[in-house]
Amino acid sequence: MKHFEVPVGYRSTLISAIKNKRKEEDKLKKDFSPALIDLGPLKIYLARHFGFCYGVENAIEIAYKTIEENEGKRIFLLSEMIHNPQVNADLTKKGVQFLHDTNGNELIAIDTLTKEDVVIIPAFGTTLELEARINKIGIEIHKYNTTCPFVEKVWNRGDQIAKKGFTIIIHGKPKHEETRATFSHAAHKAPTLIVNDMQEAIILGKIIKGELPINDFEKHFKNRYSAGFDPSVHFEKLGVINQTTQLATDTQAISDYLKSIIVEKFGKESASAHFADTRDTLCYATNDNQSAVLELLNTPANLAIVMGGKNSSNSSHLVELCEQKLPTYFIDDVNKIINENEIIKTNWKDKSEEIIQGFLPAQATVSILMTSGASCPDTVVESVIRKVASFYNVEDALDDVIQFWQAPN
């Protein structure tokens, strides 16, 4: 896999040593067991896979090269580069300005841009409509395009089934930048509908089967379907694609359910003609990180800490998995750990924050599971490990841990 030039400030000596050793010992990525950092009274178990993925490193490399190559020019990002506060804050310090917030609201009027300006497409991609507006100004919108290759893979899959006359169902969060971009690309090729979760898929299934009146379609899916979508016509042939950071089990369940509806309506023999075999379109990092967390959760522990931006979809799903097993604290920065007693936890559902008292249990030995989202720098993970270690007076022991993981086999 390609090596990217990511700024040193995002790298961690400790985490790099662990990741490099695990990669060397498990080149085929078959071992999903966690890595143990044994600090005596504190035992930290790190998920086998976490942190920056291919798409994020690609986006960061392009963004920083764009800054270097365009000194003196105004540089804009269509929206946040990735859902990570440290990376976006660093780009802002370097003079990059954001044209939209994460919900697509305009922060800087597009009409104020000139053809001399530079515009970067974020890792989530963007809509065809916004591309057209930028191109009309005279800016080469694709010159600095950091769209994740795995997002583009989903778009290509959508194109393939659209050519065969299938309606496209997108499993995604309707307000997420990636889902909006995928919807735009799909809607230009085929009737397209966004489904948020299984509850909505079940409602959709009832409409398709006629158990709910067709007029209910507008009530449940307003502003989530393409122009000209006709629920009385466009549910004859379906194909499911997804936002690449969704839970794999959720997407599979929705796809299986909708396929069962099609089989019930048209018969098993005709299923392939009415339901496209799109397979899973999650990115490799999302799959690896979720699989690693599922294995991590087999380790007995007192609590879990998940690091990532509060708007990060893939991070929130890791939190969702961990919360099913044990107390879990979702944080985006080491400063959210106030002291050995208090932590500021983010609610992954509504993004609200609250201070939790006594998050570390008062006992002789404490075990903590840790992981991070695909847009979280390794430096954040190391800083959290060091801060928690300082509460047990074992931070100095991390030097020996680094040497252990750096030692040749």
C-alpha cells in the first residue's frame, strides 16, 4: 500500500512501534487480538486496527502539498477535511478557510470566490451541484481532490447498478457530507433514496408490500429521494449501497431485509432480476476497525476509551459497539480527561458532552480498552495513554514499552 507523507506532528513513537511490530508479525491481517501495554497497576489493551486510514492519510498529504504549492493564494476547503478537530484546526492556522460547515450550511459565499483561488474537495467528496458552481467560477475543482478512493468505489458501484435499471437505496446518515455526496452522484444516474436505519427500512418494506399506504412515503422520507421519484414505480428493482463508515452489521441487515421483501413480492426465482448483489461497500478501514473492536471486547476490562472527532461517523460506531459491553468514554482530545476522577464524555448520538465523575475505578489494578477512529491522529492516542499512566505514576515505564515493541523479533 502507498506510503503517505503525513506531518510529524500527527505521528507517535509509541503507537508507530506497536503498529509496525504488529504489521510485521501479521502481514495478512488475520490476527485481530489487541496489543497489551502492561504498566503494572495499569493495563491498556489497544485494538489491532485503529487511527489514520488510507483515505485520511491521502487527504492530509494532498492538503498540505496544496498549501506548500500555493503560497500567497487564498485556499478554501469545501467543508471539514475530515472529522477531526486537531487536523482541521491545524489547517485553519495555516490559512485554509472552510466554505461550509458539516451540515452543508454556507460559511463563506461561493460567489465571493475568484478563479485565482484554490479549492480543496474533502475526503468525503462533494455534490455534483457544488462542483458545477465552483467550475463556473473558473476554478479547477478536481485539481486538489482528496475524495477517499473507497467513497469513489461506492459511487462506481452505484453507477453499475444504475445502468441496469435499478433504484439505488443508500444506507447512510442523511446529513452526513459523504451521504450527501453519494446521493448527488447516484441521483444523476437513477432513482435514489436514503435510508437511515433498520426502522426506516422496515417502514419502506411495508410501503413496498402495500401494508402501508403509498402516501406514507412522503411522510417518512421527505427530502431524502431524488427528483421525480415515484414510489409506485421505482421499487421494482433495488440495489443497496452505503456510507462507507456505517456499521457493517447494520448495512448487511438492511440489505438482507429489503432482499427478503423483494423475494416475497417477486419470488425467489426472480430475485436476482429485482435485487442487485452490490456486496458490502464499507471501506477496508471501517471493516478492520470494527472487527478489531469486536475482538478487543473479548478482553475483560473495567472501561473503554474511544478517541475521535465528535462528528466522526466511524468513531461513533466504535463507541456504539463498546457501550454494549462496558462503560465507554468517547473523547476527541486528551484535555477531555480533566484529572484522575473526571472526564468529559461525548454522547455519540446527539454529540452533547457531560462531565463524568469517578470514571477510573478505585482498585489496585485497572484494565482499559482503547481504540480510535480512522481520522484520529496517533499523537492523540499516545497523549491519552500517557495522561492515564501518570495517574498511576507509571508514565516513565512507557519508555521500556517503546523499546520492547521496537526490538527485532
